[in-house]
Amino acid sequence: MFQFQKLLKNNLLNFLIIFLLLILNFFWLPTFSFWSIYPKNNFIIKNSQLLETKTPPTPVVKLVSKPALSAQNYILVDVDTNKILLSQNIDQQIFPASTTKLATALTALNLYPLDEVVTINQKYNIGKVMNLKLNEKITVKSLVSALLVYSANDSAFSLANHYQSGISGFVDQMNLLMSKYNLNNTHFTNVDGIHNNNHYSTVYDLSQLGRLSIKNPIVSNVVKTKELLVSDVSNQIHHPLVSTNELLDVVPEIKGLKTGWTPEAKGCFIGLIDINGHQVISVVSQSDDRFQDTKILVDWTNQNVFWEE
């Protein structure tokens, strides 16, 4: 009996010693091992960054009454949340005309370095052109800028013609870009928006193309430009260009984006609107007055939309 009690006492003592060692190990070892591998400061910084991450402000539409526009199709989309603020016939097939060139510009920027030099080896005189000269050498950045500001068809043609798979291969890349972002109601047959019955889109898809475009800093900066002078690489040939966007410097909320017009498409315009720091994309199509319609949309947004933090 005495031996049993002694054994029990020794076991309890051993248990207490082991328990104390475990407690000591738990509080003491991390100071010299665990935290030296995973510094406490980094942990705090990472978690503070997570706490500082904010969801974008939510746009709220106060009124549901629609403005009177000449456009048969239109949409207003909040850039950050992709919430549709106002719309009409957004999935109806329309002809995009020169708003196509946003896809042309993005495709060129995906395929070529900005400083890559394009040699003009073929003249193109269909529609609005910047009069590129045969054998002129000009950078991709200059051509993209002319494309976005002046809507130059010969710029679009030259960018596509420069592609290793030719113009048809370049157009394929434009369509792949649309498919990548599930814009499946859009199909391009050319790079400049010249009318073709199989060249179509919707104002919803164009709004998403607009949202995608402004993520590229080249595009977002160039589309704000009212006047531009681009030159060849030798600085001997100059092309003074004025934006086709008549709302720049007239309606302060307008910060771009891309115009379009053909007899079949009528007036088209993708607008980048800034409402007190909140970005909105507008699209009007089949419009008798694309700029007036966009001004009405800007006024409507100012009066009827606010953002909740």
C-alpha cells in the first residue's frame, strides 16, 4: 500500500513537471522561433490591410422616371459595382460603328509594345482618316492615340495590317477579347466599324467594353485629350488631330470615351462620366443627337443618383 501511494505521488509529480514544461514551451518558444520566422509586425500589417479594404460605394437611384432621349438604346452603368442605373433595350442588337475602335485599341495594346514601329505600306482612304503617308514609320502609341482621339480609320487599318496574321487575324483577336469577358452579343468583322450586317453589338456589351478600356492607363489618359499632335519617328511628318468627342471641355463631367456614326448605326457614343469622383459609363445608340442625349444622361445622373459609403 505504501509503495502504491509513493508511485502515485511520483506520477503526479512527473505530470506536474511535464505540464509546467509544456506551459513554458508554449509561451517561451514562440518568442525565439515562431515569431522569428513569421514576424509579428508582418502579421499586424497584413491584417490591418484587410481591415482597411473597403467595398465600393453603392449607387442608389432616387427616382425611376426615365429621361426623354432620341436614342433607341441606352444604358448607364456604375463602373465600380457594375450596377445598371438606367437602361432601355440594352440587349437589342445594334451596329457599333466607330465605338468598335475601343476594342481595336485594346487589342493593339495587348499585341504590341507601345514603342513598336509600324511602317505604313498600304494606304487606306475609307471614312475618316488621318492621312498616313506611304512608308511613314510611326509608333503603336501614336497610332492608338490617333485612333482614340480622331477616330482615324487608317490608323485602325495600319495597326491591324501590322499583325503577323494580317487583318483577319487581328479581327479574330478582337473577337477573342470579347469572348474572354463573356460579351457574347458582340461580333466584329472589321477594325474600324464600317457597316457590315455581321458586325454588331449591344449597348450592354459596349458599356462593359468601356469599363474594360478605362482600366488601361493609356486609353483612360488619351480619351481625355481634346487636341493632339502625333508625328512619325523621324519627327518630319506631323498629324494635328482634334477629338471627335464634342463634349470634352464643354460638359465638365465628361472625361472621354469613344464616338461612332454610320448611316445604318446612326449616332453612337460611349461616355465616361465623373460624378463627384464616381465613374459612370454611358452608352447611347441609334441616336439622332448622341451628344445631346449624353448631356441629358449626365444631368439625370446628377439629379437622381447618389452613392452610399
